[in-house]
Amino acid sequence: MGTCALKTCVGCPINVSRRGFLATAGTSAVALEMGIMEFASSLFAQEAKPAAKPRIRAAFARPDVDRYWLGWPGTAYDIKARQADYTKTLTEAAKKLDVQLEVDAEPISNKAGVEKLLAQCKESPPDGVILTLMSLNAGWGPANLFAQNKGEIPTVIFSPMGTSFTGHLQKSRNAPKTFTAATHDYGWLATGMRMLRTIWDMKNTRLCIVRGKQTSDKPLEVIGTTLHYIPESRWLETFNKADTTDEMRAIVDYYKKEAKKIVEPKPQDLLNAAKFYVVARKIMAEDNCQGISVNCLPLISSRKTPCGPCLAWSKLNDELSVGACEADWNAAISLRLTALLCGRPGFMQDPAPNTVDNTLMGAHCTCPTKLRGPDQPHEPFILRSHSEADNGCAVQTLWPVGEKVTVMKFQGPGSIILGTGRVKGNIDTPPSGGCRTSVELEMDNIADSRDCKGFHQLFIVGTWDRLFRAYAQLAGIEVTPV
């Protein structure tokens, strides 16, 4: 039996799905046991979830025979047993990911079989197709024909060991919205399912952007995410009307208990930060959104609110929701994709190249603490003030020195920048200036750190660049090295 290629990663999202995590959130933050869900908000359980679910077709390309003779995968290859294994893996993944899976047990063995599948997909387009090859000589003709004629349907061509040589993999490698997975690990089918689920989730995501004076919706091309703009006045009115509740006090108690230390913030600063979180969840629930980003710097500088969203955004991202700073929607969709695809949060940061050591420093006053996912222990963190205003409650998360990190961000809805590095160290403020969480990375394959692209890129614990590239190929997104 195969195993998922990512199950060796701590907190692999196929093991702890976002939907399964949400289902355990409960109805009262105060009633939740400390150390399990850590006072996730009662509003967390109300997070908007689409009524529908993605529909995925699964098919098998092979001759309609009971046994092969010579040729790969070989006469010893048990056709029926292997198709049963593949089907079981797909079925179990679909159940975990809440996907409607439709399996075509009858094999596709010729052009007529491909044309039948194409006609069915045209009449009732699925949200994705997984086509598994089970023959070196007879599988690639149908697979390439389908890839060339399927249109915009995201398609995974799965080629287990014994069904492809180098030459067989060439025609499909540049087919639009197609990813060919050639591997001996048929547990990888679960990863393919998750990528298709993520494409659908991104299309059905709404992110609240608090900026300006108008309410409006802006659907993004390529990924399909909707940016839901609301006026700053609504945010301020909701915040000012919110009373202090037991839920807010419970959130404060958790952070006081779990913080390595508290430096600048006073008790009222913690309560204000908890209120920021609860208000964000309330607006997200009211407007059917899965994340939020506020144009926060003007609010902080004008003192229209007593604090910024630093602690609130840390908590949202710990829960695999989206809390993004400065109304940066590119960062917001990056956080959403990372949560869905990797099952862990990203750290949105301001990049500051170190030209002496040729490293990349990234800093912000909000950072998630559960860098390996919501089901894993949090990293050590310190409660600080927002460094630029020296008020409110910010988070200094101490990153694990020596661990690999992925760097990613959308540059518009059809393009991402992508790279990897390793944590060299954490930087304290003071004596340094800048934001409270400051992390220094040794970047891979970067001759000069000044050449690193982008702003507000995400740092993500772990090596996820191959998964992002596979997803991007499947979703029709361009990838540029960071």
C-alpha cells in the first residue's frame, strides 16, 4: 500500500484537513479545553463554508484485459488489485477532503473511450479529473488525447512506476492546467486530490478588505477569489460598539499563560487586541468571508482604534484563517493558498536584505505562533507593543533556527514568486529597529539578497516549493523564482 508523499511532514494537511479542524471548533470558546483548541472563538465555528463541494472525476487508462503479457508494468502486475488500491486511496482522500468523487471503473482503452469521457465532461464539467495510467504502451495515447482536448478542466495525470519512460512524459508536460505525477508512491493520489480541492476552494473564497468608503465585490481572474471591500467606517462602528466579553477575557488568559514573557503591553492592551479578533470574526461571519485584511496603519497612526490587529491576525492565521496587514490583497490570497495547500500559516513580512552576510531579513509586528499547523504546539513567543507606534499588543514569534523555509507570494492572481531558504536566526528589537518578529534567512540559489523579488512575501516553515509548483501548473499560474 502506498503512502502520501507528504505524510513525513509534521502536520501534513491530508492528515488534519481544514474542514475536520473547523468541525471540532465547538460553539463556545470558554467551554473549550485549554491546550486542545486554545480558546478558538465561538465565531470560528461560524466561518463561512460553501454549501456545495467540488466534484472530481477519476478514470483509468489501460487495456480492458485481466493480465498483461510482457512490457511494463509487466505480466506480474495484478491489474484488478492495483486499480482497487488506487480507488481506495482516492476514496479515502475524497472523504477526508469533503470531495464528491465519481470513479469510472470501466477502463479507457481506446479513442472512443476518451471521446466518451470528453463528451461527459463537456456536458457536465467536473471541478477536476484524475486520470491514472496503468499501461506503458496503451495508456499514453488516451491520456495525451484527453489532455489536449479537455479545455480548462484541471487534470492530474497519475503515472505510477512502470507506466512511463522519459519520452512518454513530454507531450503532457506543457498541457494547460495539467500536472503529470510520475512516481512509485501511489499515496500521492491524495496530494493530487488536495490540489484539486484547493483550486476549487480558492474559487469559492471571499476575503474582506477593509479600506475606503464603499462596499463592493471584485472577483479576481485566474484563481476566482472574490475581494469583498467594506468601508473603514463600518469597522470602526462595529469595534466601538463591541462590549468586553468572557470570550475576550479567555483569549487574554490564554496569551498571558502561553507567552514566554510580556514586555510592553498592559492588561487593557490585551483586551483591546482580543476585541479586534472577535470583531474581525463577526464581520467575516456576517459577510460570508474566510479572511480579512484591514488598512491598519492609518488606524494606528490616527489612534481611531486603541490598537492594531497584530495579535488578532496572529490568532487568525494560527487557526488557518486569513489575517493580512495593510489591505494587501496579494498577501491575503497568498495566506489563503498556503493554509489550504500546506495546512500551515505563512508569515507576511517586510523584506530587508543584509548585504554584509548576503541574507534576507523579514520583519513584521504580527506573526503566527503555530508555524507547523494548528494541530502542532506553538513556537515560543513574546508579547510586545507595535514597534512603530509603541502601543497595543504585537507578537514576537521565535523561529526555529536551522529549519528550511519556503518563500512565496502572489504577484497578481496569475503569478507567484517562489523560493527556499533556511532560518539563520531571530533578531531582537531593540537593539535593532523594525518590527517585532524579525527573522533572518540564508536563501538558496540567490547570489545577491538584494535581488530577492517582491514585498510582503510569506515565510513558511518547511520545504513546499515542489507542491506550490505542481499546484501552479494545475491552476494555470505562472511561477517566477524569488
